Amino acid sequence: MRIVFNTAAPVSGGALVVLAGKGALAGPALALDGEHGGQVARAVAAARFEGEGIVELLGVGGSRLLVAGLGDTTKADAATFEKLGGAIAAKLLISGETSVTVDFAGVAATIDAAEAAARLAHGAELRSYRFDKYHTTMKEKAKPTLAELTIANAPAGAEAAYVALDAIAAGVRLTRDLVSEPANIIYPESFVERARVMADLGVTIEVLDEPAMEALGMGSILCVSQGSAREARLLVMRWNGSGDDSSTPVVLVGKGVTFDTGGISIKGAAGMEDMKWDMGGAGAVTGAMMALAGRKAKAHVIGVCGLVENMPDGKATRPGDVVTSMSGQTIEVINTDAEGRLVLADAIWWAQENLKPAVIVDLATLTGAMIVSLGHEFGGIFSNDNQLAAQLVSAGDAVGDKLWRMPLHESFDKMIDSPIADIKNVGPRPGGSITAAAFIQRFIQPGVKWAHLDIAGMVWADKAGALWDKGATGYGVRLLDRFISDNFEGK
């Protein structure tokens, strides 16, 4: 969608949106009511409009007019305007309208007016995303038509405020594209090729193939891919906007299982098609790197993605096999469907050995147990550092990618002791997401602050939300970007 900021008043053409809070109509809404002989007031009264939702009516000459609710303007924050922009986009996306103008004159908010206008545009941009590339017989009335949103009477500085948000939206789009693509299109090698677009933004791309990983002793990640015709890859994306080549990076690690059959411990057929998005953690890390580079973040951040396909064949890892990780720790593979933690173990160890970070955050669609615990409302966060956990929860709250702190305790760690190896990859059924986190923690080196985000319930939505349609949500991109912005930029 094209976003335009115009300091002038609205001109005729396309749909027109005026904003209104609780109480009597005021500002542009009141003026519009006068121009239409009280029709606006009658429409909002008939709709029982109380500053919430959107009321649509036809203006003079058949133009589409909308009154969009701001709610209580004394509480109108960034999220309010993002959701409002999203609601406007959702309302008009397949309406037949090609353009919409939002009159921003006199808008009251708890944040700077320029920031409010930019946030409204950002919400519209996020909500207008569709993944329709494989539809060849879609009816015309189902196709998106809305191509441009103009903010009229835009406050000074709104366009400048939008620049960084536009870069973040590009990162979200990349993540949604990666997560939405089927597994015959996105697999380890092609995932890497999609990420190479970031080279134009200044991101340095490094890729380890299977021989390189074998030479490093990365038996944990390779045991997942060995049943697939698709070879594994370790993708490394480096962005240093700190201005200091010797600065310590923050490392983001993503689980990238581009399709997960469960391996020999094969999943049931029902719903297995959803496992194309088992690379949602890697997708979020990749999108976050694009966002950071796109807005020229003044921080040193490196994204590492372990990319594999988990398939069953005669070469696949069997339950009961013992493999040796890059760390030297041996792992008894009890269940080949608990493969994400095996990928993360080597990816995280490689990052620590080669990048020497003080902070690591990993993201993974790791366990169904997390969905049982938190549904599709929160991602789970496990951490060995209270401050780091608080920083991530705060960043998630700020952008709407919510996190809930989960426990880590030595009692869970004991549940993954193996009788024949150093560790086994699953514990008992109770506390499954916690024992998975405990497994990953065994590969965290002393002194490294670490957080594990289990986002299994968040990367895909079966119903539309305020800022996404059904399908890939892009969860994690804005969270990571805000985490870096709040805690590491310029430091």
C-alpha cells in the first residue's frame, strides 16, 4: 500500500475517513455533518456509535464516508492509532475503493500528533498484507483494491516519523512471506536466497553448508536433516550500525524447520500441512534483521538461523539414537519430533563460540505444550536473567507481541537426564515446554544472558487480528526491533 502524508485539507476522490472520540461530534466529523445536512450525526446515532468501531455512509454524489472511533482520546496511544489504521484498511481492502483519505485535523492523543499519524499509517500497512500469489481463480470482488492511504492535514514531522515504521513493516512482510510459503518453495537453500535481499541494506550474509557443519561437529542439527533430500544450512546475518567494529553483538537465534513431519516419530496426518510454519522463529529473526538494517539501527545485532527439513526415510535419525552436539555433549534422541531444540542446541553453541555475545535471544515454534499453556494470546518466555526477561516482556507489551514469563527450575532440568548419554531430548509429558527450555539452557555458556521465546501459538492465526489477516502474523519482528531500540541502540 502506498502511504502519502499531505499537510493540505482532503480533496475529493476516494473514500474519506474522519475520526471521532466519545461524545458529540467535533472537528472534521462535525464539519462533515454540516455539509451533509446532519446525515453523519443520524448515522452514528443509528449505529449506536460511542467512539468505537467504524460507521459507513454515503455522501453527496455517492462518495463513501466513514467515521472511525478513537475511543477515549485521553487514552489514545500508539496502539490505538495502529489498530485504527488496521480497522480502516480491513474495512476498505476489498471494497472496490482504490484510495482512502484520513482527515487528521484536530486529532487529540496521548502521544505526539506526528507519531499518532505515522502509527495509523503503520497499522494500515500491516493489516493490508495478503498472501494471494497462488490464487488463480479468485473472484474480482474478493481481490484487494485499496492501494493508497493519504493522511490529510498531516502534522509536521509525520512523514519523517513514518520512515522507521515503514522499514519495520518491510521486515514484517518478509517474515509473513517466509512463513506463508509452502515447503516445496521455502526449504533451507531457498530460505537463504530469500534472505540475501538484505545485502542491499548492508547486512552481511554468511552460510554454512552441511560439510562445514560436519567439520565443526554439529551432530545435533545434522541429525534432524539427515532424513531429508534437502540439506541443512546455518544462516548468519550481521548488522553493525553501532559504529564500533569491536562492539559486542546481541545475537538472535531462530529455529528454522522448514517442514516438520516429525521424522520417524511421525505426526498424524490431520493438520500436518501447518508444519510449513515451523520455521516461524527463523522467519521472525530474518524479518527483524531486515527491519533493523532498513531503519539503520544504531546497534550491533547478528541473526543466526538453523535451517532444516525434518523428514522420515531410511537415513533418518531413529528414536534411541545418540548423537554428539558441537558442544561435545551427547544427546539421546527419544523423540524425533522434538527436533527444534536439537537445531537450537548447535546454532546457539556456534553463536557463542564464534560471536562471543553477552546476550542471546532465541525464538522457536517449539512445543505444542506452550499452546496448551498460553493459547494464542501470549508467547512464552524463559530466561536465566530477570532483567533480560523484563526487557523483552516490556518490548512485547509496547508493540502488542505479548509474552508471559514461564518458570525454569532445576527440578525440570533433572527430568531430561539420560541413562546412556549426557541428556535426552524430551522429558515426561507434564511441563513439556519447560523441559524443552531446560534442554536449550544446557547449551548456554556461563555468563551469557539468555532468553528463549516459545512462540508456537503466535506465528499463525486462524482468524484475523487487528494488524493481520488470517495466516502468518509476523509475530516477533516488532518485538525484537523494539527490544533492540529500547536497550541497545547507541550503547
